[in-house]
Amino acid sequence: MTSYEKSKLALQRVNINDSLSTNQIVNTTDGFTLFDLYNFKDTMDVEATSTINNKTAKYLIGAAKVVGDTDYLHNLDADDPDRRFYIGYKKIQEYLEDVTKAMMIALLDGNAKRTTTLSSDTLQEKRQIFLNALNKEQYKDQNIKPWNNWRDTHSTINISSVSKTGNVVTVTTSAPHGLDTSYDDWGVVVLINNSDFDINTTDYPNGVPIILTGTDTFTYKKSGSDVATTSVTGTGDIKIGWGSDSNNLHTHFN
């Protein structure tokens, strides 16, 4: 396997997120494969999926052996003459996703959404934001990016009816939702007091991605039994995640 192929395996997710039914990669001019937003496991939020620990550190300094496509770091096998820790490609990809998001948040202006403008923050401030995005809960600074603004609500819409077929929820709003179809980064937190449809904000603090299907309809994925169209009273908090227009500006800029 060439060094390029190894790099491509590390940067391109083995299981691409299909929540938006689109699979893409982005290539630089030198042929190096980079993350596209659809390669993110979570296209809405910035919470790090993994934290740096002693085993991770061993990988980062070259003291771990990459094996298979497992999600996990493996304990040392006492019978293995190779005394390094084991790490799978999927775990590497999780770390790369975390670091990629943290870099974007630190480097881009404002809340780092829908922009290619670089931040005017000092290098020290950018470093602080980068580390803040990766910190464990007890060490996060809630007064700076990303925790002070990433999960802000864009708008709140009233929901008139919902249905679910094949783990896909269809939502009809009481009035036109007003969301621009040229953007692919919309998400929602549905709150209608119905577990078949409500979004658990503990697991999805910035909502789940949606697909706009009409001026007053959109869909999102949620596992569970089919439910016929049901009239409801409730709201949906509209969120913005990773993405932008068709250029995928968040994960490909020069």
C-alpha cells in the first residue's frame, strides 16, 4: 500500500454518513483526499467524539499500530511480540473529524458557519478556540467559540402534522418554513411531546440534519415503527450545522 493510499484511508471515512443521501469527497490539486462535510459522522454538531488519552498519545507519537477498521483502541496483547497499542482506521477517522472541525472553528470568522472569511483573532486566541473545541466537558470555556454560539437556534417553526415511514419522518409546518433550499446545513430539534418524533438533545444538542422537500415540509431520519400522518401541536427549533451551499465551503478552502 502506498503512502497516498494510507493517507486516503485515514482521511476518508469507511462508513460515509448517508443522512443527506449524498456521498462526496474533496480532492486538493496534489491529489490528496480531504474531508467533505458528508464524511462527517455528525454533520450538525462540534462535540468531540473522542478524547485524548494515553493510548491516543501513543498513536500520535508513532507508538501504536494501525490494524483493521475497528472503532476502538485495543489493549495491549501480552502474547504479541509487537508491544505497541492497536488502533483501527475508524478511530483515526474520528480523531481527524474532531480536529478538522476544531480547526475550522478556530480559523473561520464569526461562528464559522457559511463563510470562507478567515478570523482576525490572534494566533493565541485561535489556539485557545481550537483546544476549547476538543476539551472535556469540565474544561470547556462556555464564553468563547464554539460553545458560546454554535448551537444557537436560527428560527422556530410551528408544526401542524408529522408521519414516519421507513425510519424517515416527514414534517409539515403550519406556515412556510422560509428556509433557503440552496443550503444543505439545516437541522432541527423537534419538540411535540411525542417520543416517536422528538429529538433527544442530550444525544443531538444541535439537532439532526433535515432535507427540505417543499415550502412547508422537510424530512429527517429517526428509527422506529411507521406512524400515519398525525395532527400535532408543537415546534421545531431550526439549527445550522456543517455545510453551506453546493460548494461545501466549510471543509474545502484554499
